[in-house]
Amino acid sequence: MGKFVYEGGVKTEIEDRALTHLQLVITAKLRRGEPFPFSWREDASVGGGRTTVWIQPGSSLVFKYFGSRQPSINRAWIEALAFTANAPSGLYLVPEPQDPGDAPGTEDVPVSPPL
């Protein structure tokens, strides 16, 4: 279980694979100078509810991973997360879809480039 830390204070635990995909989307948006909100649901152990932070190029962000291996990247998940990040409501974690490149018979189907 990894951690996302915002501005040295606000933090949440996110599974390493999901955190990797979120990091790719967040850093792509920041490289383009695009600020956006990022929201997540809090665990009941910390009172539940929801937290939203405003992420901008000057934000201090830490992506802390429990595991040492980089997970494989699911382009379909990147695209789904990027879609939320570009919406007025901002980035939030969505369930991982099947990567079209993993489906049988799609070896020759072109996959859109990453962000």
C-alpha cells in the first residue's frame, strides 16, 4: 500500500498499482501546466468522508510506494483517469478497466499513445 502526500500534510493510502497510474496522469497534467482538483474517499478508520486537494505546478507532492517493483502500465486506465482529470469535477480514482492490449485477438490493434 503506497501513500500520496500533499503539501507535507494531507495524505492517503493508495494501492501501489493505482498510485503509479495516478502519478502518470498527475505528472502529465503538471508538465502541461494544468491545475486540477484531485479527490478521494477517506477510509472509515480515519472518519470516512471525502478529501479534495487543488493540484498545481507549485504543489509539493510525494508518491511513496511500499513495493520496489514498477507495475505494468494499463493504457486504458491511464486514459480513464485522464478523462476524469480533464472534467470539471477533477481527478478521482476509477476502477481499472481491462487493457485492450491484453484482450485476445487485439495484438494488431493500434493503441493510442500515452498522455
